[in-house]
Amino acid sequence: MPGPLEGLGTPRRRVRLKLGFSLFWRTFFLLALLLIGCTVAWLQTFRALEYEPRAVQTAHQIASLVNLTRAALVYSDAITRVSLIKTLADQEGVRILPREPGDRWEPYTSGALDERMNEELMAQLGDGTTVANRVNEEPGLWVGFTIEGDMYWLLLDPTRFTSVGGRTWLVWLVTAMALSLAGAALITRFINRPLKQLSRATRQVREGEYEAHRLDESARTNEIRAVNIGFNRMADQLAKIEQDRAVMLAGISHDLRTPLARLRLETEMSVADEDARNHMAADIAQLDAIIDKFLDYARPDHVEVKPVLLREVVDACSYAVEDNGDIAIKVDIAPDLRVLADEVELTRVISNLLENARRYGKTPDTRTADVTIQAQAHNDTVLIKVRDHGVGVSPAILSQLTKPFFRGDVARTSAAGAGLGLSIVAKNIERMGGTFALTSTPGHGFAAHIRVPRAPVPKSETVLFARKHPAA
């Protein structure tokens, strides 16, 4: 009968897709989307508004250069003109060449900015102005103009007038996006930090750690400060209620056990009928056991986890109940198997399961509870299985068996407990960082499955094992 915890190996925490469910990532992506959208819109708007001023400014610069060159050539003599042309070519990178009828040229229209610049140049220099990006297979920014009826080419360096390229825009966009994402992450973390602290504190209060995490009552935000103060007051009230509950149950135990002891003594001394005396003593013992259950359930949630030899704990619990004569226990656990647990709490767990099997797991034919206790190590966890061969319970009520004061009397009519045994087991296993589950096959038995962390093997035993079994 495979259990629900077998074959799972190491306990795995439920992995959440933070990108889809975490409030931090949701807020981060919304802010990032807003900032990136604004950045892209700003860049597109800037580029659109930058085209017209840049085209006009470039056209003015070229027109001024052409007009200055034209005026210099017109008002200089032949010798000075040659020297001027050479100086412009050497120092300014501007070449002036005569325009021949057979020149081959390509229009300078590589984009919207160039077309707008051509229109502005023609408007300033007049008709007959030509702008080309290649003349006689020589690339550059060529401007054709006339001086006293003669046609010339003015060759300029195109890099002096080119607009910002796509690579520059890409660098700007990537930089703006990176800064936007960093700002979105910082803002999101600042906004969600109080909520994360509240979530952590809520989880600790749910686990019974009322004083482990106190929220900041001096927060600057009014709403957060009010929530923190209210949460701390609620945790204080819950801690007080829990303390009062433990004190009340301890007081009930003390107050009840004294009259029970007197009743036991009076029964032994004053009841002559031996059968009636035995039944009354059994009832008093049952009341005393129920009181113990109440105290175990109300016990504080603090445990000390350390390596424990599982076989020793199971043998001690088995020895305590085997003398009853109505239970037979078969143990299949390695002697050196260690688990990380609180030895006292683990003893209570095994004892409660054995008592549960002794009461309710008897085989109908023999009226004896045949119990099997097995344990197997899987990586860094240990699976423990406690099974009886009784009538079992209906699978429909398995999930309710670990609830306090619930008793499956429909299937187990001989119930005489308080309904806290399995609740104590589930609570103790959870406190020790383990997992507890129940399975049942009506008519064939009932099984409890426990998964607890496995304790590391001591170094001394590892060295001894290596000496006895050297590698081949």
C-alpha cells in the first residue's frame, strides 16, 4: 500500500511563478512598462521635432559656406583665387571643382531630413542649385552653384552635416530603459517592503511565534503605521489568549487529578465488588489519559531538533505497550538510521500512533492489533510508516482525522478517547519540520505516513565504515 509521501525524495517547497503572482514583480512590470513607454514616446517625439530645426540649420550652414566661397572667388584675382581654392581644400576640407556637362551625379535624397535640407537650400541659393551625394563615382556632399554664369561643384565633408544616427538613438534608448528599470525596481521594493514584512509576520503568527517579529510602529506612512500597530496589538492578544489557554488547561489538570486520585483510593478501599472496582479504576485511568492528551495538545510549540536514533525511540515506545497483550509490533528500521527531531516529541508521536492502533486497529478475527513500523531513507529525508491491519476508516473522513476532537466513530465504534491523538501527532510533526499524511483501505488496514529530515552521518561512523569496507 504505497503512501502519499513515498517516492517524493527531498521535500520541495512549492515554486511560485513570481513573474505572474508576486506583487513585487507585478508592480515592477507595470512601472517598467509605463517608464519604457514614456521613454520611447519621448524619443520619438524628440526625433520628430528635431528633424525640422536640424534640416533648416544644416541648409543655412551650407548656404552660408557656398555664399562665402562664391563671394571670395568673385572678388579675388586669378593668382589669389588659386591660393584660396588650395587653402579651402587643405584647411577646411572644401573643394571647388568646375562642373562639366558630362558629369554623372546622384541626388542627395537618402531620407526625409535630406529632402527637407534640399528644399531649404534651393530656397536660399535659388534655382539651378543641385545637391548630390556622388559625382563621377566620388562620394561626398556635392553642391552645384553658379558664379557669373560658370557652374561649379562645392565638395563638403558629409559627416559635418549628418544627423544623429540610429546607433546613437539605440544607445540613448537602452540607457534610458536601463535607468527606468532600475528606478522601477527601487520604487517597487520601497513600496512593497511593508507588505512583505506584514506577510512574514503573519506567517510567523500563524505558526505560533507571536513575539518573533514585531512590525515597525513608527513608520512614516500613516496607513502603514496604523496597520502595523493593529497587527502588533492583535499578535499580543493572540499570545495572551494562547498563554491563558495553557494556564487554564494546566490548572484543569491539577484540579482534576487530585479528586481523581481520591476517587481511585476510595474505589480500592470501599468497593467490595472486584469487577465493579476494576471498571471504576479503568474509567479513572481513562480520564487521567484524556487529561494527558489535553496537556500534550496545549504544549508550547518550541522544539529542539537534533540527531536522534529512530530505532531506539521506536523500541522504547513499543516496549511500553507490548505488555498489554492486545498488540503485536513488527519493526523494520535500520539500527543506525538517524533523523532530525525532538526526541521527546517524536516519542509522543510514535506512542500516540501505537495507542491509536491498539484501540482502533485490531484485526476482527484475532482481536489483536498487528502493527508494522517501517522506515526508509530517501536522500536527505526519512519516510516512516506505521500501519495496522484493522477495519480501517472511510477515505472520505481521512482529512478530518487530524482535526482536534474529531473521532471517526462511524468506522470505529470502540472509540474511547478525546479525539486529540492524531491532532497531536500532526502538530508535533509540523513543529519538527516534517510532513504527516494518512491512508486507509477499508477492511484492510490504516496507515500513518511521516516524513522527517534525515540527520547527517557522524564523521566517526563514516571513517569506521570506510575502514571496514575499503573501495575495491
